[in-house]
Amino acid sequence: MTTAHTNIVLIGFMGSGKTSIGRLVAQRLGFQFIDTDAVIVERAGMQIPEIFERHGEAWFREQETCTLRSLGILNRAVISTGGGIVTREANHELLRELGFVVWLTASEDVIFERVSRNRKRPLLQTADPRATVHKLLAERRPLYEAVAQFTLETTTLAHEMTATALIAEARRAFSWDSEA
Ligand code: S3P
């Protein structure tokens, strides 16, 4: 792998487990854990629904790009990103420059079941959230696929097992020889 950074970058749709799995992987590798949404919330001084309401989606997307740029100094970090980070083409190169990009994917049913538990995501506040998930997934799948260096299907895996598979793949990608 040619990247200069030994970071693991997680991309994937809302509800794909990026934050929970990212935390687990970071803990097991002794890496720092960064969540780009949390960085944006901290810098803006408000939660994501409020950001969308007051500034709109385009402003949020700009913050995602600025956040990715600001993370370029990191090493030995697991970076979890918001589900829409791939919608801006300018982010694709930034994501790859940060490290090993892994797409966490799951079936549409599982995704919908998971996102239904958390009603705070602004893009899903629609009359028919199921149809919105279907539409966004269809639009974004090719984008995740284009950016990812590795895809991990998590539909039937517990988070612990996903973390184990991800670490094994990162070890191969970075040619680490020691056990993590
Ligand atoms: C978004 C996903 C959210 C958050 C924002 C927009 C998206 O992050 O960045 O609500 O466009 O898919 P999660 O993927 O962590 O839910």
C-alpha cells in the first residue's frame, strides 16, 4: 500500500456501524479514534440536526471537506466518517490520502432497522424514510465502491467479529507483522 499514513478510514451508509466498530478497532490496535461528525459538532458548537437546520446541507458538506483536510497530520488513527462524505468528489482523494479506506456495508433491511432506532438524522426526516434510505443507498453504493480499498459486509456479523476481520485486512494492507 502506497499511502504515507497508517490510518484506517471507515466509510459507509448511516447505520453501517462505523462509529461502534471504529471505536472497537481503535481500542484493540491502541490507535486514536476520530469521528468526523463529532469534530464538526465540536467546531460548530451545535448538534447535526441544528447544523442542517441553521446552515443547510451544503454548509455541512463543506465542513466535512475541511475536517478531512485538517486530519492529514494524523497517523495511527481510526477515522469514522459521516455516511454522505462520498457525495463530494473532492473528498475521494482526501479519504484515500488519509489511509486504508474500508467500506462497511450491510443489507438495506438491516440498515433500515438500525437507522430506525435513531430518529435524529436530518436526511431521514421525510414522509417515507424507508424510500429515502432506498434512494440514498442506490445513489451512494457506487461512490462507496469507487473510494473503498476493501469492503466488509457486516449484515450477519457481530461488531466484535467485524473488528477482527477489519484488523486482519489492515494488517495485510499495511504489511504489519505483529499481532494486534
Ligand atoms: C449523513 C450521515 C450522518 C451525518 C449526517 C449526514 C449522510 O452520519 O454525517 O446526518 O448524509 O448520510 P452517520 O453516517 O454517522 O449517521
